[in-house]
Amino acid sequence: QRYCRPLLLCNGMMGSSDGLQIQCYQCEGVNYDCSTPEFIVNCTVNVQDMCQKEVLVKPDGTHYRKSCASSSACLITSSGYQQFCTGRLNSVCISCCSTPLCNGVKKKRPVLSAAASSRRALLFLTPPMLLHLT
């Protein structure tokens, strides 16, 4: 059995030479986002091909449930809960993804400064004939 580092799909795990294995975060009903190395698990080869993330907003705070899942089960479950994903109290959001550790914390994109934003807007609004680049 080979060692599989995080963020990689591994061939040949669990005795199968044909299957791919994904790694996901796994935790049950915790009130913090469990996207840390101790919560990484190897999913079942050829069965669990997606990561699932549930975010529940309860009176005592936000709770997380993360796991490996089969694509069919995850997609059916997540589509059934779309109407309950409001971000408000008693909200339930379920999402599925298929890349290693994708059920972790989303990386935030850098925010453009106001000056950079206004320069970019000015460029798009200025007629090309008025722009003189040297």
C-alpha cells in the first residue's frame, strides 16, 4: 500500500490498480470548520468519488459535517436541500465537489483597492481613440 499525500489522486490504493482515490475532510457536526490535516481521510476507491460539505446554521452557531460521498448520492442530496440553503437560522447547505480536499475552507480572492477598481472602470469606459499609450 502506497502513501498518498494530500491534494493528490492516488492509483493503486487499497489493493486496486485501476481505481482512483480522492481525499476529503471528514467530521461530524462540529461547530468549527474542520479543514485541518487531522481530519483528512482517504475515500473508498471506486465508490466515493466526491467530497461533501454540509453547513447547518443552528441557534448555537454554525455546524459543519464533511465526508466522502458517491457522486450520485451527493448530487441527489444536495439538490434536495437547495431550497433550505438561505444562510439564515435553520439553513442547511449541502455541496459536492470532486477534487482532493475541496470540501475545505474556500480561499478568498483578494479585494481590489478602490483606486485600482476606478482605474480599471475608467479604462473600459474610455473610448479607444482617447487612449494614447506610449
